[in-house]
Amino acid sequence: MALSGIEIYKLLPGGLKPPHPKANCKECGFPTCLAFAMKLAAKQAELASCQYVSEEAQEKLAAAAAPPIRLIKVSSNGHEVAAGNETVMYRHEKTFFHPAGVFVRINDSDGLDAIRELVSTADEYKVNYVGMDLAVDGFAIKSTGDAATFSAGVEAVRGATKRPLILISADAAVMEAGLKAAGDSKSLICGASPENWEAMAALAKSHKAPLTVGGSTLDEMAELTDKIKAAGVEDMVLNPVVTTLPEALGVWTQLRRLALRKTFRPLGYPIIAFPSQFSADSQIAAVQAIAKYAGFIVLDRFNPADLYPLLVFRQNIYTDPQKPIQVSPGLYEINNPGPDSPVMVTTNFSITYFSVSNEVEGSGRKGWLLVADAEGMSVLTAWAAGKFDAERIAKTVKSTGIESKVNHRRLTIPGHVAVLSGELEDELPGWEIKVGPREAVNLPQYLKLME
Amino acid sequence: MSKYIATRAIRGATGLVGEAERMLSQAIADKGPETPVQFPNTAYYLPTILGLTGREVSTLGDLVPLMERARSLLHPVPASQLWKPYLGETLDAGVGTLLAAETIEAVRFVNGEQPERWPGFEMGGGTDYPHLKDGHLNGPIDDIQLRSWGIQLVDGRMPGFAAIVGCAKSNEVAVELVRQLQQRNILIFLSGNVNGRSIIHQLQEEGVEMGYDTYIVPFGTDTISAIYALGFATRSALTFGGMKGGMPREIFLYNKFRVFAFVLALGEVDDLKYAAAAGAISYGFPVIADTVIPEIRPSGVTQYEHVISMPFDEIQAENDLERAKKMVQKAIEVRGVKIRVTEVPIPVPYGSAFEGEVVRKNDMRVEFGGKHTRAFEYLYMADSDQVEDGKVSIVGPTFADLPEQGAMDMGIVIKVAGRKMQTDFEPVLERQVHYFINGASGIQHIGQRDIAWIRISKAAADRGFNLEHFGKILIARFHADFGAIVDKVEVTIYTDPDKLKFWLEKARTAYDFRNRRLADLTDEAVTEFYSCTLCQSFAPNHVCVVTPQRLGLCGAYNWLDCKASFQINPTGPNQPINKGTTIDPVKGYWSGPIEFTRQASHGFVQDVSLYSIMENPMTACGCFECIVMLIPEANGVMVVSREDPSMTPAGMTFSTLAGMAGGGLQTPGVMGVGKYYLTSPKFISADGGFKRVVWMSSILKQTMADEFVQVLEREEAPGFLDQVADETICTDVDGLLTHMTEVGHPALEMDPMF
Amino acid sequence: MPVEIPKEKWTGKVRLVTLGATAAEGGTRTRRVTVGGGTTLPFLFFEGDMPHKPVIGIEIRDRKPDDWSPLLGLAWGEAMNDPGDWAKAAEQAGADAIVLAFNLADADGKAPTAAHAKATVRKVLQATGLPVIVNGPGQADLDNELLVAAAEEGAGERLVLGLCEDRNYRTIVAAALGHGHLVQARTAMDVNLAKQLNILITDMQLPLDRVLMDPTTGALGYGIEYGYSVMERLRIAALQGDSMTQCPMIVTPGEEAWKAKESKVGEGVPKAWGDWQERAINWELVTASSLVESGADIVVLRHPESVKRVHAMIDAMMAG
């Protein structure tokens, strides 16, 4: 049973009787011990942030606080990909925290020039989605069996990208050569199997690198992680052998459940997925991996037309359901508007923005769309919360310079906030406030009537 | 049950069954038992017989056992000295009558006597009968038309049907009755006669077009043809209700609750009409007669009254047309037919788009209330017969003679009646006046009760907006939005000083009464709380439990609102929660709210206390007006208002705290609440109540000053509010503790909170 | 180390719903489609059944739409000029059901009439033996007029009539009742609204085995996460035994995905978006396949290539 914030608070400096001298010291980054306790209870803070907890208290808390899926990081040159620390089966229960790292796979036999070219292209790849730059997280290099070739391949990749790497070989000697070539980055070793685990574990230990653990059954993997842990390796990633879409879905679901529901530590690690291994349609397989619990995904090829949708999908699935995606407030031009085009205003909740801009764009009519900073809420919610009021709308009108771009003073507000029209006329002297439709879908018709 | 009616109905039924038996055996003798029988335009055999007995009659022979069945339903006529409730016997007689009537019509079809021949009669739409080229009445309604009208009846565009039997007082009355029904989109079926003269004759003489096209269907000139109306009702249940033949109970209930039909019995009611009326009552269709007959008032089989007598000449009205109008109105009322009002009949545009309009002084034609005059609005409930639906009266002068930008006193008094109306809903409805009036373009409404303030713009006045239109708006909107609880609305606008004064006093007495009623409305005094799951769209596992003493955390829904909301929308987010067994009255644990919350939070909240912040506090969505949070060092709680952007002793501002309090997560020590909950005796009463408040946003202290005066009286702590710190005194724990010690805050001496 | 796999013990089950009626049931369809029956979340065969696979509807229009992506025009070609031809082409492309949607206006900008609706429905019913789903153009009055006509024309065929929405459901439900059809009940990405609409529909006596829930989805990048999660929540509620959420779900990823700029536009877009055709199909594919994983029983698609790939996915899934 998880402890409540108040129960935790009683064990923290501020909650002791009498209070510890460091009560409410703020060193943990939270304003009070109670606030910190509540964050701990919500699994949004780490106990290690407080240096003043007694050992006895630490024991009591640690059991409740250790994340059921271990957080695993791979990194290099300031780039880092983290997976794990997830707390829920379904995103609506809370949120998914660490977006799956998307890696592009290279074969060391592909030829060094080709490798360099592909990797630098993929490394530079960047696509903008609602103001965010999405990119590939790293590269995986697969050995064809020869240490020297692998070493050269890794070196070529390393030379073309600073991003983290996944090194793939079943042969410990080859792996060692690769690790050496990868330099001081923290790469993911892929990986250990029942046959080679001792040598691989030794490498992981000496390089302080995380290690994937393969197995064809959960029993086998659980046994292996225990042995590897005993050998001194804490950071592991599960690499279950799966050959079909439904098998992958089943196994991944079972792994997540075991970790979250049973706190089954031997399988409490993130998962790595190779979409092309279990489906002829690797795009669909990658979608499943993103939605259904993979922490690292290794793609077979680099193709922007595949990658862009996947990266957007990952962004969508990993959006915090309680903190919706926002677009930047400001002035958006639709279909090259002119000085006499209508001016509309909406909120910066991404879905709201998209619905409005899509409808106007689709209608073929020109328009200026003002996006007010409503803290990412939809029109009605923001209005109810006081985040989309006359003052904020007026501020948006004034700060975006729309007044110098149009030769009229007519502003259309969403029908749901018709009630703001009077107040808004006070805030914006000289402007005529028009009440638009309640739903974006009726905008084209509205704009037609306006003409 | 009237013995008189029982006697007449049973007598009528007995006669008709005898007649049916006679006709049937004659037909079998003439044509043989294998002769096919059918209504030619339906796939439901003889529909009433199919519905009530499950028998698929296709030959004359098939009808024989049905006649035995009908006879078995005939009980002896009540002996003159015996008094008992005869409803069962009468209804049986009614069913027997239906079986007999349909049998008779079927035999007549075999004999070529149906539909009724009427040379020269022209109908707009209907089944074609080649052998009756020279003119005929409608006979049964065909399946295609049944589906087409059925869809409209089921989706509500057509409120119901009226079966008119007999003959009206005059042709003029006949036409008016039909027009009144047509205006309301009610389907009209005609049959029967009085001394050979039928309403069908009357309408034909007046040139009223009949047929499917005009929604007026002449079945036949005898009472027996009224069976087609019940055949239509039966087929509706079979087609749209998913019923099968032989499910009489289900078919009756379907019609009672879903087919809003009634019978208008015009002229003298003979035995046969009594018997047929008994059949209609089984379907839940009440009978309204324009002659003196015994009434059957207690409801049961029909939704409201069974039989109503409205002697035509005694209806209080200026003339016969008005009487006809009132009769239709009464019928609609008795059946509980709801008419939809779609348009607000005023000379300016109307819609929620105009809600926020401001009418500035310069643009104003006239104002009521505000600085120099007074306006009030008062809604009360009255008995149905005291409310004339749709009526607007103006008592006193209008603003026509007032100068531009003038001002005058005005009172809007709204009288409503409804079978589901309750006095408790009066304030809930009255508050809607603000929104309703604001919807008119060029009208501005602020405030409520006796501090209302209304302006009419010049533009609106120029377009003809006057006092009467306030009434029109209110009547239309109350019907449209609150039709589930309001049947009739009448509005009187008072500008006459004496009358206004009189009504203002009445209104104030009512406001006072309501205030006291609210104060008396305690959690202990009720058996049901209400849920609010409106916010689950963004906080999927959050459930508000709204009690009389704990309003919704958004401040928008109190217990009465939820109660009314449930009446209006029984499937909506406000559901009654039976309190169940009391587990702990101090902390506020009841089995009902716990079970409801468990289920509606999808298992995320296992237990909920209604009066504690420390133990299983209620969750919050994110709409809360205030956040209450434990300050452990101070042994009390702080209350932060949504409107307060400053730092608090918890080290967090409102917006940071909101992340902890919201999202449907149960976090002991933090709670989102509505600000009026602060004044409730049940405010964290398990943890020590209002005296636990050690810090409160100053804006709350200011805006709630009046309300807090009463709280302090209750708590017998007159100077307490001065002991509560705010952001102007301190924004950290140390400052708070210093302040508390200085002023001697009582929380310091109270039991530890945990 | 033997690992005990935790299995969900759901008490609920998705209701079975059959679209289309063959001659034996009083219709003229040559194939019926049954969806639902699942006793666990999609494809988790280690703990439950999924007796009927998710199916694909292909959206066709009463006339060639003016605002569809040119890529769709290329895919369907001449067939788009006639709803009958289009329905045949859709059947050949692998549709399990035909979704006939009416445009808001005809080529002259006039609203379609009841007679037009009847003629079009007749044409489609004659062209294909598949079950047919009929959607109005999305304006209450017009929807009601067209759908009542469609219901009449297709009496006995077990059509699906849509869209029933909380603001406009009564006439459509009544038409379904009167002529033996099903309804598509759409609500705006909200579990409680979906439940509420189902309560209202059942209140009108339409049994729940004639209701498909349409919880609405956004396209990839345009709110798919809402649709995805609402479907997951609805399905979990159904499995937990909440009767009003136990209807199979239908969603329209095709319509949503092809509204997105990413699929509609080929020029003047960032190079990082990649090849237009590939990307556009991917947009529909990613939207649809993720919704199939979150509980969709019927996905309505537009492009034959995505149809092919989603079919392959479903077949792979069902092979278990």
C-alpha cells in the first residue's frame, strides 16, 4: 500500500516532533516538507533529494518509493535518452513519462562512406511539430561478426553523430571492440543472452553501460536479470524475442503489468523493440511499440515519410493528458491574408488551434488567427478558468500588431464566449466584436456569410 | 372508479360483442370459415388483435376463438347496491370492446363495407381503393404512413395524436378544435357521430381538407371505426417499441409513456362510447368529454386523470372559439403532452451570441433598476388552473412616454405550474431570468432578485421591443429549457407603483423564506445527495458529491441545482445518491456516497469522507474556487482563492497548488472547494471546522465579509476573522506562526490535526 | 524462474452487433458483418477472446467530393463519379462494409434531396453485397431528411444510420426503429457523453445490439491521443461491466487523417515531411492502426493502400 503524503510527511524533517532543524529547508527544490511529501506520494519526486531523512525513515519510504520500472539512460556528448520510471498501464491514468527513444539501425558492413552519409543525414534530420523540433534520438550499429569491421563501423557512426548509440552483437569480443570505438559515451549494449551473459555483464560493468537482456520466455529473462544483477550490473533493458505483432503486444503488456501491478523487480526494466523482427509492416509494428510500452525502438531504415508520422505519434501518446499540447500564442496567417481579411481569436490549446486553422484553411478563405495564451486550455475550459477573458484577448490583439496589418476593426470571438463581447468592446475601444460559431466546423459557413 | 361508468361500459361492451358475434357467424355462414380477412394495407394482420392476443388472424374462422375470448372479458353489470372499485372489470370490458370492434371492421372489409363509402368525398393522401373510386373515408392507416408518422411521433416532432369521437357543438367549434390541434402539430383522427352527424360532416361542410396530407384522418362515421386509432397505437408499439404480438401489458405501457394520445369525446356519450373509452384508457389515453359525465380523477392507468368532464357551455370563456381553445389546452395538459417552442417571438434577434452585450448609457432607451430606480424579478409556483400558459400582462404604464435614457421601476412576476415543479426549484428557475433576458439583442440584464438592473437599447426599442417581450422571452425559454418540469408559464410585468410595491413585498418575503429554507436545508434533513460528474471529460475519475451543506467545488451547482438538473435531464451528470447507512456522521461517511464514488471514479477512489480534509477527502477536478491546504506547523489550514496570485504560507501559489488539488487525485491535506462551503457548518467539521482557518486570501475576506459575519456568530467568535492572516500579513510559515502567536489564534490550542 | 503472469479478470463483454441482412434475414446483402464479443482488451489472447475481428469500412460519397486530396482522386479514378462504381471499387479494394456519406451540397451547391438519397442508396445496395453504413452530411435537418429516406429505401437491410448525436438523435433512432436498422452514435471524445447518448437511445427502445458507438477521434498530430484514450477508457469500462459502454466502436481515421495538411498538401511543405504519397498513407495508417489497438471494431478508411495494410495487420493480429 502506497503511503499518503501526510504519512510521508511525518517521516520528513518538518513532520518530526519536534521538527528537525532542517525543516522546510527547501534544499529538495520544494517549498515545504509537506509539498515534497505530496510529490513523493505522487511519485513525482525522489527521496534522494532530501539529505536529512533518518535511516529508519529511509527504509520505510524506499520500499514505497522505488520506481517499479527502473530508469535507464543512454547518453553521449550531452545527448541523453531515458526510458523507464513509468507508473501506469494506460496513459489516461496519469501519463506516460519517458518517450521511447527512436534509433536508426546501421549494419557495420554497409560501407563506411555510406554509413557516414546516412548517419549524418539522419543526424541532421529535424522536423517541426507544434513548435517542437522532433529528431532521431540515436543510432544502432549491428555487427556482422567481425570485430575490426564493427570497430570501424562504430567509429564512422561516432564521427557522424554525437547522439547515443546502441551496439548490437552477440559476441563479447566484438562488443568490446565496438565499445572502445564508441569512446566515452554511455551506449546500450545489445546484448546478453542465456549463452553469453557472463562476458556481456562483465563488459557492461566495466563500461558502466546498460545491457539488454534477451530471452524467449519471461521465466528465462527473469532468471537472467537476477544473475546479471548478482554479477554487479543494475541497468538493464529487456529484449524479449517476439516474432509476431500479437505476440509482441502480449509479452510487452505482461512485462508492464508484472512490473506495475506485482512490483516484480526481476522484470522491472524498460523494453527494447525491433519492429522489423515481428511484422512485415514495420511502420505498424513501430506504432504498436510506441503505444504499447517500448522504451527503445530500433528502426531498420531512415525514411522521413515514415519517421515524421512516428515521431508525431510518439509525441501524441506521451502528451500528459492533464497538460495538453500548446501552440505558441501569437498571430497566425491563413491563406495569405490581406488588410481586409477577417480577424479571429481562439486559445492556444493545440487541438483548438488546429481545428480552427484547419477549417479556415480548408474553406479556402483568408484570415488572421490570433492565438491567445490560455494556458493550453480549450475555449470553454479556459473561459471557465478565467484564462480566456476580455483582458487576455485584448492583450493578444494589442501585442501581436494586428492593428497595423488590417484596415478594419472587426474581431470574431468563439460563440462559446459570446458573453465576453461587451467587456471586450470596453477593453478594445474602436473594435467591433463579432460572435462567431460555437464549433470550428461551422467557421467556413460563417466566413462565407461575413463576406 | 365510477360505478356509473362501469355499468355503461360493460353494457356497451356486451352489446358490441353480441353484434360482432352475430356479424361473424353470418359472414361465416355466407362465405365459409376459410374466407381470408385482412386490412389490406398492413402487414400486422388485424393489428389490435395481434397486439393484445398474439393471434395472426387471416381467415374468418380464426376470429371465432377471439369472440369467445371477448365474451370471457364481459363481467356482470354491477348490482345497484354493490360498491367497489370497478376499474378492472371496466378495463376488461374495454379490451373486449376492442376485440369486437376490430372483428366487426374485419368482417365489414370482407363484406366490402370498409372503408366507408362516401361519394364525392375527397381526401388528400391515403390508401387507394379501386372499388371505391367515387369517394370514401380513410379506414385503417397504412404501414408506410404509420412509419412516416411514427418516426415523427417517436422523435418528438409530432407530440401525439387526438382521437375525436362524435360531433362538436357547432361547425365553428369543430374547425377551431382541429385548428388548435394542427397548430401544435398533433395528429387528428376522426370517427363517431351524434344522432347521425359526425365531426367529419362538420369539417367537410366548412371546407376543411382531410387526409394524410393535412394530418386529419377521417376513419368513419361510427364509433366502431375508432378502433383504427388503437390499431395505429398498437402498431406503433410493435414497430417502434420492439414489442411482439401477445404482449398487451408492454403495448399498453409503451403507449402510456411514449404515445401522447388522448380522446376528445364530443356530444352525448352512449354505452358504446363508454366501452370504447374504457379501451382507450387501457392504452393510457385519457378521455376528455364536452358533456357532463362522471370523472375518474385518480390516475393510475393513464399518466394523470382518466376521464375528465368539461361541459362545453360551462367553460369559462368569452365565446365558443375560446372554449374550444381551452378544451384543447386542457386535453394537452391532462395527457402531459409537451409542445416544443422553438422560436422566441420578439422583434430583435435572439441567441446566446448576445449574452454578453453591454448597453451603454448613450445607446440606451430606458433602464429599470440601477442607481435611481428599482427592478425585481420573482418566480413562484402556482396551481395549474391558476396559470394561463403563454399569457403576458402589463400592469401599469409602459416606457413610451418616458424621455430618452429615462428610468422607471419594474417588477417581473413569473407564475409557473408543472406537475414536476417543486417550490425548491423556484430559485433555480428564477436565476435563469438573467440568462434568458440577456439573450435578446440590445437588452442588458445584470443582477437578480430585487437588485436586477435591465437596460433596453435605442436600437431594440426602435425595432419595437417593449415590456411585453420580456414575458415572451421568458415563456418561450422556460418551456424550451425547462419543459421537463414546467408545463405552464404566465408573466406579469408591473410598473404601476402600488401594485409594484405590493408584489415587491411579496417577493421579498419569498426571498427571505428561501434564504431560511436554504439555511434549514441540512445534510441530516435529506435522504439523497447528488453527484456531479460533469468534469469527468477532463478529470476522468473525479466525482463531486453535492450535499445541502456542501455545494459543488466550482461554486456553480448547489444541492437544489443538482436536484433540478436531475429532473430536467435524468440521464445527465447529476444523479441522486441515496445516503444509505450512516457509517460515521462526524467525518461524513455514508455507504451511498462511498459506493457511488467507487463506481463512478472507476475504482480510483475507494473511500470518501464529506467533512474531512485529512482522511479520504473528496477529490477535485480543477474548477474549484478555492484551495484549502493543511499548514502542519500552524495546526490549521489556509484557504487560497483562485483570484489571489500571491505566494502563500504553503510556499506555493494558487496555480502550483492547483496541480496538487486537482485531477481527481485524493490527496489528504489538500482540497479544492467552492467558496460558499467555507460558510457551511460542515466545512471540514471533522477536523475542527472554520476555526482551523489560519490564513485566507484577503479577497475572500472582502467579498465574503457579509457571509462570514453569520459564520462568526455561529462559531461565537466575533473577532476571529481578524486573527486569520492573509497575504498582506505574511506569505510564509514563520510569519504565519508569529502572527498567530501575536493574535492568539485558537488553532494553536486545538487538538493536533494529525 | 517461473513467472506468474497477471491476468485481468474482466466481468464484462462487448456486445455482438451484426450489420447487414442477407435474404434469410429479410435483406439483400450477400455478406453480413458481426463485430464485438471481446472479453479483453484488443488482441490480448492470453487472457480472453476476440471472437470477431475488427473490420474496415471504406468511405464513398454520393458524388465526387470537391475537397478531397488529389491522392485519393488518383487512387479511385473514374469510379468516384458514380457511387455504384465507387462502391464496387471499394469492395474490390477489400472493404468489409461500405460507408456511404452524403456531401453537403450537389455540384450546383444545392442541398441533396430525399429522392436523391433514395436513389443513391438504391444504387449502392445494387452495386455491392456488403453491409452499408449511411452518413448524412452533418447538418441536423438535412441529416434527418436524408437518413429517413435512406432508411425507407433500405428497409430490412440492417443499414447503419449516422450520425446520431446528442443534439440530433431522435429522428435517426426513430427511423432505425421503424425500418429495422442500426445507428452510429457519435459523441465528442468523452466517456460520459458516450454513455449518456446510449442511455438516451435505449430510452427510445432501440436495443443496444443495434448501436455502434463512435467516440470521435482526431488524426495523428491533431488530437489522436484523445480519441485513443477515450476508446481505451470506454473499452475498459465495458469490460468492467458497464452495460452502456459495451457497444462495439466505429471510428473514422480516414476522414480525420485526410483532413490533415500532411496528407492533403504535397507542395510547399517541409522537406522533412518526406515523400507525399508515402507520408499521406502513413498518416491514415498510423491513425487507424493505433485506434485498432485501442479498441476500434470498425475503422472507416479512404485510401486503398491503407486498407490493404490495415487488413494485413488485423489478419496478423487475429492469427494470434
